Amino acid sequence: MIVPKQPLNQTILKSLVFVCVSIALIIGCKKESGSLQPEPTPDPGPSLILSSMNPSNGPDSTLVTFQGKGFGTIAANDSVRFNGQLANLISVSDGSIVARVPTLAGSGNVVVTISGKPLQAGYFSYDTTYHFSVIASNIIYPWYIARDSNSNLYFTNDDDQTLNKIDIMGNITPVVQNINLNPGGVVINKSGDLFVVSNTGGGPFIDKVNPNGTVTQIAHDSGALYGLAVDQNGNFYAANTQRNTIDKITPQGVVSVMASGLFSPSGIAVAKDGTVYTTNYSGTVYNGADGVVTKITPSGTVSTLATGIYYNGLTGIALDDNGNLYVTSFNQQYAIGYVVRITPSGTVKTISKDVMFPVGIAIDHKGNLYVADESVSITLPYGEVVKLTPH
């Protein structure tokens, strides 16, 4: 029997086609697979590293060294900012940058920028120092002090019972003469009105003083008032050293007790939220080493903010925009005066020993402090008004 050739040839042909197609697919897959291979990674160059900042605290103009790698050597490509303020670069090398802390930088984070790339260096604690200068001298017993928006100062005088003005040139003129007996605190409200405590017979009183010197009595309290403060709503707060209370007086002259049991309070300040701060003795005896700063919330809760303050029963408090308190202090044992700063958390730091017997204190929005120094010598009655300028 003869088998036809045609079917065999078709079978062979189909096999050849299958083989050819398979080879083509394999070659195509290899090409496609080869196209997915990653490109070689370029050389990244030297690494950028910030390893340390030293020191991490200090005053104005402190030189701070930043150690690392990849800083470059072109100062124009790098920068350092302390708490957002640009610093001067003293030197720049690939592994080290030295920068000078800017004046009044304040405490905050430090950022080192290298060719546009910011690096967090850490937290720098700025130590504010103060320059001392005398504004007015040869004043007998200046007591409490206030400052208006035009940079004029007003102080009460315990010697001649007057309220006086110091203009920006340092000239002293009396605003009110004979404020009866023992003038105390003086404040200026947000409208620019001037108020003063008058501890006269039948008083004490809180008086409003017009620019022409006319006195209008707005409130009548009892006891003896020293420090005086005013809040954003025109309410007054007075340290009643005789009754051991902090008194609140409305603009209409209504008097109430905000806190009691504070032995011999004198200095007083009020924050924007209505929190009141006062100085007093921690106990019930006149112990100069037992001075404290007491905090009183608007609801009347009383707590101790700071301890260990030298206190002689006559002091002042000023409050800055960041919630720090500035308190005058006097060590009776060694006859040394201080101005101390107290943080919102209660940390106490002495910022000046250039005063002898400081009483009143005021502050402006730049942080300048104005202090009524009752006496510049333990043997002389003459005092002065001084300025402490931060830098």
C-alpha cells in the first residue's frame, strides 16, 4: 500500500513554522528583558552631614561652631539662622562653620542651610544681657514708675509726695504736687490715662490725673495700697499691704477682694488673660529671704510661681509680651539690689546688680526696663531712674 506524501510534508512544514515562531519569541523576550535593566547609579558626590553645634547657649555675639561634612568652602552658598534671625558667618570650611549669634536673637531652633538645603542644628538658649544707663539722677526717694506710649516716664516720690514726669530728654517736671500722704503705684491704661494711688487720711484712693494735673478721685479703698496695675478692660488691681489682700477695683470704683492671706504684698502686674502676679512674704513674718511671687488666676485660684526672692516689703513687677516677669529685689542683710527675671514656669535669674534699692519697674515692647532706684547709697537719700537695655 502506498502512503500519500502530501500529509507528511504538511506535518514537517507545521513543525518548522512552530520552531521558527518559538525562536522569535525567545529572542524578543530577551530583548525586552534586557531593556528593563536599571541604569547605572551616578556618583552622589560627598555626603552632607551636620554632626554638632557648640555651644548651645550664650549671650549676644557668642561664636558657635557647627561641625560636619560637605559644607563647601564658599560662604555665599551657606547660611545660619538663630531663631529665624540671620547670623554673620565668621569662617566656612568643608567640615566646619563658625557663626556669630545675632543681637536679641532670642532662644529657639537653629537652621544651617548648605547650598539651599536646610539642616536642623538644634535648640540654642539665648542669654539676654543688659546695658545700664542713668536717665535721671539726684531724685530723693523715687518709688513706683510707669511709661506712656510717647516714651515719657512717670514716677511717684515718697519724699515730697509728688507725681513727676521725665521726658525723653531726661527733664523732670512735677505733674501733681502734694498727693497727700504716701503716694504709691502709678499706671497708664490702654487709652493713655494716668492713675495713681494716694494713701491719704481717709483713703487710700485711686486718682485719675489729667494732662493738666487735675486730680479726680475714682475709687476709695481701705488699708494701704502700694503696687497698682490695670487690665485691658480698665479694671485696677492693687496690692493692699496693710490688709494682706489683692484688691480689684472696677472702672466705676467698686472694690472687691480678689485674694487674701498674702502677707505684705507690694509689687503687682496683670497679664492680658487677667492673671495677676504679686510679690509677698511666704510666711507671716518679715523675713527678707522669704520673698515669693504669687500667681492668681481670674477665677481666684492662688499658687506660688517663684520662691527664693530677696524681699523687703517694697518692690515692683513688670510683665513682657512673652509672659516673663521682671521683679525688683533687695537683700537687706547685705544691702544689695537686684532685678530678676522669672519665666512663666517659675525659673528665676538675676539680670542686673547695678541698682542699689530698686522699687518701681516698667517695660516697653522692645524689652527695655525702666527702674526707680530709691537710693544709690546706703548713707544718702538720693536715688535715680535708670534704663536697662537688652542686647
